[in-house]
Amino acid sequence: MKRLFCMLLIAMLFHSVNAFGEIQTITHTVKQVFGGSQSPDDARNAAVAKAKREALELAGTYIESTTIVRNSSVAKDEIIALSAGILKAEVISQKNFLTGDAFGMEITVRVDVDTSVLNDQVKTMLEDRKSLEEFTSTRNREKDLLKRIDDLEKEILTVKGSADESRALEKKFKKTSQNLVALANLENALRNYTRTNDLYQMGLVSRSQLEESNAQYQIAVESVKNAEAAVKAGLAVP
């Protein structure tokens, strides 16, 4: 009964926010061309990661405009981390295209920003330095992986048709792509745990719900560790 009451209270609060708040929507599209050493799934993972990252960076302008950020000293990478921790980018469309003799994928994502509660959300996240540092870390790791994808795409142009070289590139693409997916799952788990913890502090969710959320986060952490180890092993392929 208590759980049902809490769920109804959360729903009422959510409805109240949306009834009186101002929702700003950002849409962003990325086109990803992929060659023979990059599978469609790997290309999609890279395109989704790029589109979401760039959309969240655009949404960062709203975070920069909040009173608490304007009155504080917040680094640029923390703005991006705040965007990732507070907001969520969702894929709303995907389609293939052909350009010259190469195939590609077009991904469009959307980020909704509720400006009525944004200042309070930013304040809460800035006070939770541990979570902010973790989001900053995942953002930086993702940036490195996307740079690696760009480098591999350039490397494709230098491959002279050797089967061994093509297989090695394919393996590198796949491992890097899998790491991108693992990082995205980690951010989702961290975002969920952070919000669940906030609700727990307010008495709106149970201890068992908080522990379940933390368990999912720890699983995501291990998944990223395994993916990063696989990437390092894959990059060592001659």
C-alpha cells in the first residue's frame, strides 16, 4: 500500500511539473558512413553515440543559463557531465542512405529539457560530487572511443585489400563499438541509481529498490571494465 502511495505521489509530481513547466526540445541528426571493415551494427552504435553526445552538448546551453551555474565556477567538462546526468537523449528515427559507393546510416535523437526544474536538478547534481565525477569520467572515456572510431575510419582508407588487415580492423571496430554500448549502459545505470537514491532520501522508494538499482549499476561497471580490456586486447592485434 505504501509503495502504491509513493508511485501515485511521484506521478502527481511529474504531472504537476509538466503542467506548469516549459519543455524545450532539441533534435540532432548524425550521418555515419561505414566501410567494409565496419558492420552495420558497429556503425549504428558509433552514430548513436555521436548523435547523443552532440545533442547533450547542445542541451548544455540550457544548463549554462541556470542561476546556480552562472553564479558558480563550473568547468566545461562538468557542464557536459551535468547534461548526461540530468538529461536523456533518445533515438527517434533511423534510416540508411547511399552516398557514392558507400552506405551510411542517419540517426536522429531528441533531448527534452524541463526548464522549470532544471536549476534544482543542477543544484542537486553539483552537490553530489561523486556522481558528477563519474559522469565526467564516462564522458571523457566516450570521447576517447569516438576519436578511436574516427582514427579507424581513416585507417580503412590505407588498407590495401589484405584479408588479415581487414579482419584486424573489423575486430578493432567491433571491440570499440561494444565499449561504446557498455559505457552508454553504465551512464543509464548511474543516472537511474542517482535518481533512485534521491527518491530514497525523500522516503519515496524502499531500501530494497535502492539496493537493486545499485546492483544494476555495479553490473554495468563490470561490463565496462570487461569491454575496455577487450578494446585494449583488440588494439594490440598486429
